[in-house]
Amino acid sequence: MSDGNLVRGDRRHIGRGGLKCGPIAFGCWRFTHTDVGYARRLVEHALSLGMDLVDTADIYGTGYGAAEELLGRVLQDSPGLRDRLVLATKGGILPGVPYDSSGTWLRRACEASLRRLQVESVDLYQVHRPDLFGHPEEVAKTLLALRSEGKVREIGVSNYSPSQYDAITAFLGPRALATFQPELSAAVLEPLRDGTLDRCMRDGVTPLAWSPLAGGRIASGEGLRAELLAVLDELAGREGVSRTAISIAFLLAHPSRIVPIAGTQQNQRLDDVATAVTAHLDRKDCYRIIEASEGKPLP
């Protein structure tokens, strides 16, 4: 980092056991292909760009478990591929309930994910959404047990509020949580102020940002403030990259060392996202994005 550039493209720590990943992750939310060869080439292309954290979940895909099953077939189709990536999945959503983080279900969900992925363990296992009727002590006990049994290497939570994060970390013990995954983008800024990223920096937890391009709206411009699009386009022109790359770079500029999860399923768009690490954004640029996103000047 030099000349006031806040964008950091170096590798991120996942937990404290030596696990690291690239600054941008590859997401499997739209991993709905039936062609294993195509899916393998897509994963390998993401890896070639340094996107070696591959984020999936048991509810992703065209049916329950479908994305995990496809990724499992990819891993079996290409020996050695498993060792090149940081494999992450999530559980705790049970369609029709909809959330269950009881010890019984969370363990069952994790073990089912391992079977679908055709692996003995995953590098990161996260609770996908908080169960409002689950006690954080039971959730913590289950996660720690799965880790001690070697079924998961690191543990995290997704979509938790800051207070829910506090509750589970009180039972997990110090330094146990590796990741905290909120929705975060240039269009969705709440984690900047609600304590989410502050807790990550305080505790050495890595934030994983889902929907970093606002579900594609940053690329399309649909439903976003014209002021935000204008600032992103101005900075993109200055830096010689796309609007989407600037939006990813904005997240890479935060000192919590966010890992945005790119969910695109096209190699060309992955190439585009990867150019974010080449952008130069200083504090003025980042605050201009915030003011344009919120439609009012900062005090």
C-alpha cells in the first residue's frame, strides 16, 4: 500500500491455524450447472485468478444440496484440486422450518455436507442464518465439537446481528471464530456502522461479504442511486477498470480486510472482478462512494 492507496490485494487469514485465502472468493450460490467439466473449468479459472476460497452451502443450487453435490463431483473429477482451495460451506437452514441450529440438526447438516462434497472435512463451516430459537451455548458447543473431531478446520457465522455475534462468541471462547459473513456492498453499508466490522477488527475475525455487487444491481444500475453510479463510473474511468471492479476495490480498501464473494458463473466476469486489486482508492474516493450511496453528505 503506497501513495494513499487503501486497496489491499494480499492474502487473508482464516482463523489462527495458518489457513489463508486470496482477497476475493468464488461463490457457488449460482452453481447450477449439470456439466461437471464446465463446472470444473470454472472453479479452476477462479483458482487461477487467486480466488481460492470456494464458498457454498447446503441450500445452494437447483435443489437442496445440489451445489454441494456438483462441487463434490468436480473435486472427484480432478484429483489434487481439493488441496488447492479453501473449501467453505454453511448449514442451519431447513426449508419449511426455516432455521434450525440445534445441536442435532447442525451436526446432521454438516455431516451431510461432507458426504455431498465427498470429503472428510471442510476448511470452514459457518452457521448460515441465526436460529432465533437456538441457544448460542448449544450452537457453540456443536461447532467446537465438529472442529475437535476434525470435520471442520475453522468455524464462522453468517447473517448474524452484532448482538448475536456477541452472544455466540461468549460461549465459543476467545479467538475461536474465524469468519463473520454479512451482506455488504457499495449499496448496502450497514456493516460499516452497526458494529459488524468493528467486532471483526477487534477479534481478528475475517469478514466475508456476500452479494458484494448488490445482486448484480451495481453492474446493471437497476434500483441504485444515479449519484452512486456516477461516482463509480468516474472512478472506473480514472482507474481503467469496470464499475464492478471499483465496487469490489471499495470493499478491499476497508481495514478489516474483507473478502468479497464473487458469485458470477462466467470466466469473463471473474476476470473483470479480479482487476479490482489493481485499482487505487484513497480515503476521499471511499467517502465519495459512501456519500453517493446514502444520498447525503457526511457530517
